[in-house]
Amino acid sequence: MPKSILIHEAGGPEKMQLHEVAVGDPGPGQVRIRHGAIGLNYIDVYTRSGLYPTPLPNAVGREGAGTIVAVGPRVKGFRKGDRVAYCGSVGAYCEERVMGTEQLVKVPAGVSDEQAAAIMLKGMTVEYLIDRCAKPWLKKGDTILFHAAAGGVGLLFGQWAKARGYKTIGTTSSPEKAALARKNGFKWVIDYTKDDVVAKVKEITKGRGVPVVFDGVGKDTWEASLNCLQSRGLMISFGNASGPVAPQPPAILGAKGSLYLTRPSLAAYTATRKDLDASARSLFKMISTRKVRISIDQRYPLAAAAQAHRDLESRKTTGQTVIIP
Ligand SMILES: NC(=O)c1ccc[n+]([C@@H]2O[C@H](COP(=O)([O-])OP(=O)(O)OC[C@H]3O[C@@H](n4cnc5c(N)ncnc54)[C@H](OP(=O)(O)O)[C@@H]3O)[C@@H](O)[C@H]2O)c1
């Protein structure tokens, strides 16, 4: 029987246990997929820990790539043998699964299962953050700020932003991570565990501040992020790697210069088939034109998913991580 990581209650990495699970045949509109690779994302930590409540026990993992091995009735556009990838649907930490086709996209030749599993969720996140969410605030040549530059989203973000003509300041926690961020498109890197981020950003931007901050770190960077913004700038708070931001009074945005705040999610930006296809097309185009290069920095067997979470949470990983079933 295929193996699957299940959790019976939210908590630490040790709650994730490998079980044999009967997968069954696909129903109407569904396919059965054999995973070639599964993506590791920080959101997997939030669902495992209970920060984002999720129905148990198939609660962890939202991204995978593999091959369709069976097709249910009334499926349109997908066939047995197609190589597909998806992100969104929970329960990805498994060898095989049955799921609907709403979130599936076909993986182009030349992109491996590992690459697709590594970048669907993070790459489409970068697409909507730069090309849709922040776009009205930006013009070519602008300087922007992104936290956790050497992370999975970070290394894709640096390359994508550079390709679009923006100059990006990144933050990281070590010289090794800073070097990696620079290699991936960041023009300046600040060590936010040592340096004063606001002072450095003001120095780089000659006192102006930045029009947009991309903050996936949350609690620890919230205050500095707001203080790095120009008047009427946009704060994009898109994650909580250091913990969730405490509730804030709206007046704080007025006091800091009529700022704008958004808390976006990939799900909302890829909710329709049209948006999902456009986002995936844009991502695969960035890869085929080599504007964005993917390197797999860590691989873990499915049975070692708990270790993958420990390493991600203790800031040991960089860039893209895949789990191999
Ligand atoms: N809203 C959305 O649509 C969306 C979609 C995808 C991802 N996200 C968010 O984007 C962020 C990045 O995701 P990712 O999967 O690519 O993760 P990641 O960046 O690979 O890992 C998180 C990074 O955050 C930094 N960090 C700062 N303080 C931390 C702390 N106290 N504990 C752990 N890490 C800390 C670490 O980098 P340093 O060591 O350099 O500080 C760490 O490597 C996450 O917050 C995620 O939830 C949001």
C-alpha cells in the first residue's frame, strides 16, 4: 500500500508519522497521482503546528508533482501518463493521492518533477507578489525590500525582481545566506540579526525609504518594515516565519505616512482557472527563458519529513527543498 504522512493532532514535527494508506480509485472529476517529488513550504509548519487549523489527519503538504496513474469519470483535459504539478490542496506528503483536477497544471518537458514540486507554490507566489500585488506601486529601477532573502520564496524573488528591472534589498541571518542571496539577484543584503535594517535601508535609498516591503517573516520584522516605507508605500505582509503579527490599530498606518497594508494569499490570486493558468505560464516562461533558475538545495526522503520541518524551522535550509516519496 502507498505510504502517507498523517498527523492525528497538531504539534511538533514528531506528530508526523508515516502510515500505509489505501488510496482508492478516483471518483468523478478526479485523478490518481503518483508523486515524483513533494514541495516543502513554510505553510506546512503552520498547518502541522495548528497555527492554520486544517482537517486531520491528511493535513500536511500542499505541493507536489508526478504522473497521473488513473483517471476518474468526467475528467476533461488530463490523461493517464500526463506529468502534472499542483499547489494548494492539503495532504501532499504521500506517495500517491487522489484529487480533483482544479489545481493541476501540466508540467512542460524539460522541467523535472523535483523542479516542479520545488517551485509551483513559491514561484507562483513570487509571480503574484511582484507582477500583480505590488505592480501599481512600482516602476522600473525602483528599490524594494524583501525579508528572508535566502529562503525558498526569497531566492526566486531576487531573480524575478531583477528580471523585471527592480533593485532589491534582502535581509538574511548569516554571511553565507547573504552571499547566496546576492548570487540570486539581490543587490544589497542586510544581516537583520545584527544591523539596524531601517538605518541601512535609509542609507541605501538616500533617506527616501522604499515604495514596497515584502515581509514573510512577520512578528520580528513588522515594525522595521513599516519604518522602511516611503509615504503612501505598500506593506505586503505575506507570512509569519517568526510568528504572527499582533493585532494592530489602523491608525498606525496613518501615523507612519498614509501607508497601505495588504495580507495576500496565493489561493486568492489563483482562485480561477484563468488566473492559475496565467500564473503557471508566467512561471514556466521565466524558467524556460532562464530568467529564473531553480536549484534544489535540500532533499529528504518522505520518512524524514519531521527532520525537514526541524531544519526549516531552525533556519538551516536555504532555497528550495523537496521531499522524495
Ligand atoms: N501568502 C502567501 O501567498 C505565501 C505563499 C508562500 C509562502 N508564504 C510565506 O513566505 C515565507 C517564506 O516561505 P518559504 O517556504 O520560502 O520559507 P523560507 O523562506 O525558506 O524559510 C523561512 C525563513 O525565514 C527566516 N526567519 C526569520 N525569522 C525566523 C524564525 N524565527 N524562525 C524561522 N525562520 C525565520 C529564515 O531565514 P533567515 O535565517 O535568513 O532569517 C528562514 O530560512 C513564509 O512566511 C511563508 O508562509 C506566503
